[in-house]
Amino acid sequence: MTKNRKQPEFVTGLDIGSTAVRVAIGQVVGDDATGNDAIQIVATVEVPSDGLNRGNITSIENVVSSIANALESAERLIGYPLQNVWIGVSNSDVSSQISKGVVAVAKSDGEISPEDVERAIESAKAVNAPLNYDVLHVLPKTFTVDGQTGIKDPVGMTGMRLEVETQMIHGPTAHLRNLTKAVYRTGVDIEDLVLSVLAVGDTVTTARQKDLGVAVVNIGGPSTSIIIYEDGDVLHTASLPIGSDHITNDLAIGLRTSIDIAENVKRQFDRNILDKIPKREVLNLQDVGAPQAEHIPKQYIAEIIEARVSEILEKVNEEFKRAEREGLLPAGAVFTGGGAMIPGIVDLAKEALCLPAQVGTPVGVGGVSENLHNPAFTSAIGLVKWGATLSKSPRKRRKFGMQSMKVADGVKKFFRSIMP
Ligand SMILES: Nc1ncnc2c1ncn2[C@@H]1O[C@H](COP(=O)(O)OP(=O)(O)OP(=O)(O)O)[C@@H](O)[C@H]1O
Ligand SMILES: [Mg+2]
């Protein structure tokens, strides 16, 4: 690696998924104010992940080697060593709850300062976390000043009593620790841990969509995560233990073939799953890696995929119902994750959810990487955008709940102290 050149400032996103470990590296090139291509992605890397099962780490050694692999490839691409990374957390056991905090305004003239806001949010954190969970994010939703509700930014206002309603997001302590440990073992430093779907949601939607009401649905391998925005804020997050791997399993059983062949059948399926496909259109399993020729009607494959996609969408809709937004999100649903690549999924979603639907691509992010518009990369790219935004603006840091730094810092210090 070149040592004498001055290293440009990179922001690195590391998405440790159950299917793949993905790295995206970006540079801030423009002004956020224009909103257009403020971030350029300069490199993307994908390696198969090992040592993870359903989002949980089952072998630290294997995860470390997958991450090290991905980071080394990325370093070769950019020609510089990587120092800091933003890590995504996509465990299905993340929990979210509403919590309130209240403080007396400190200044005698009653003008609310950023420190008052900080203290109010801090006091909201006092709510009991579920046992063996750590705070990942504290997202302030609205503030109340002396009884006046619905305030978005109280700094500079006058009052005596400041209340805040926040959404607290907790992650399982053991998982966060293992994740942190695995990344430190590769020798890079951690900027922070971010709930993946938050970074994805922020990247594939516009401010206007978030104001109107929009959901982002990330269909991963073993799980599907959901985030709903309204009035510009996070309204609801959820993670469902069902994902695109279930389709592969169904295909393996339905076609009586191996998981690997079933995976190829799914990935290479080139017909819209909603189409009425003529009987004579068949897929030869030998063309997707099977040892012997076997001809399967494509209509049969489409039916298997459609049945499971419908079930996933049904569960997604149940989550919309839970948030009281079933059929009520004017900006619709945006699909991301490897599972969003199934042809016809958007048409099926429009029907099943009674909403506009689309596949998400990053907003305000440019570059020449072929993965820029790959739905499976929205998480890694989202982490770059998240990191770039937060590194620049302490105000945004507060808005996006990065007080969690303190918690993550605790975990980070612990592992740094035991690093070789
Ligand atoms: N071209 C494709 N067509 C259909 N499905 C695909 C395609 N490419 C990948 N997938 C599926 O997408 C899923 C993986 O998605 P993704 O890579 O987003 O998951 P992950 O981030 O590793 O998982 P998680 O976030 O749940 O830990 C797998 O089930 C895979 O089979
Ligand atoms: Mg993922």
C-alpha cells in the first residue's frame, strides 16, 4: 500500500449479512444542499459470508475471515489501507419502543439550548431496556415545550419544561459484542453501529417521500426488515424472520433438487412471476448446474416463488396494520435487498399491499460502480451515506440518535483493551 501519498477522506460501509459481506467506499464530493450526487461510491466489494446463521454469529473465526477478505479486496481497489468503518446491524431480534423524557430548561431566561435537548433525550434513555439488550439508537420524534406539542426542533425556543418523545432501538447485547469483536479482529476501527434498515431507508427515499409516508422493505436471505416513515420521522421498524432463502428452500423441495441448484433456479428465473407462462416453456435443471437433464415447466417454478413472495408480503402488510398504515402510505413501498430482484415482485406488491411500489435505488449517490443500483447493496451504500452525513453535521447526529455512541463506545473500548 502507498504510504507517502496523502490519503483522501473515505467513508466505508460494512454490511455483514447472512448471505454476503459487502463493503462500499465513498467520498463526499458535493454539497448536501443540492441533494444531488453528494456522495460518489468509489469501490464496492462482495464476498460470500461465513459463520452467520439467521443473522446471528455462529463462528467468530469464520466471520472474521469473511470480513477480512472483503476489506482486503476493498483496500486493493482503492489503493489505501482502510481505517474506520460504519457497521450495519441486521439482526432480526432488534426491538423498538417509544420512550419519553422530560427536563427543566437550564438557562434562567428559558431559552432552550442544544444541551437541554441532549439532556431530555438522555432522560428518555432511562426506560428499562429489555434484558440483555443495548441501546442502538435513540430517535427523537417530537418535542413538547410547556405543553405545546408537535415541535420538531425546540432549540432557541423559550419555555420551562422540555419533553421529548423518542423511539428507542435496542439490539441484543451478545450480538453487538460479537459483531464488534469480529470487526476489531480484522484490525480496523469502528465509527459506529447502525441499524441497517435505518441506513437503507435513508438512502432509498427522498425527504418528500418520508414526509408523505413511505415504507422501505428490505428482503434479505433469512429475514425481511421494514421501516415506515411519516412526517419525515421514523414511525415504525420491524424485522420478520422470513426472507428470500425461504423461496430457495421451497424450490429445493418442490423440484426435489439441492439447495445450490434451487438457488440458481431462483436467481436465473427470467419470467415475471405473475405472468401466465405457456406450458411448453421449460427450464432444464442441467442449465443451472444439475448433473442430469430435467425439464421443469416455468409456470410451476413461478407458482412456487409467487406463493412464498405472497406470504412475505402478507406478513409485511400485517406489520403495516400494526403501525395503523395498512394501504395508507401515499409514497408507497420501496423494496430493497437481494430478495427484491425477483421479476414481478413489484407488481405483486402493488396488488397485495394496495400501494404504489418500486425497487429502491440510492438517492443523492453517484459513481461508476456496477453495484450502485444493485438492491442488495443498498445497505452498504446506505452506511456510507449515513456516515458521510453524520461526520459532517453534529445536529444531524442528534437527530439520528447517535447518542448511542456512548453505548457503542463502551463496547468498543472493552474490545480495544483486549486487542492483541
Ligand atoms: N438475482 C437474484 N434474484 C433473486 N433472488 C436473489 C438474487 N440475488 C440474490 N437473491 C437472494 O437474495 C437473498 C440475499 O439477500 P441479501 O444479500 O440482501 O441478504 P443479506 O443482507 O445477506 O441477509 P440479511 O440482511 O437478512 O442478513 C438470498 O436469499 C438470495 O437468494
Ligand atoms: Mg442485508
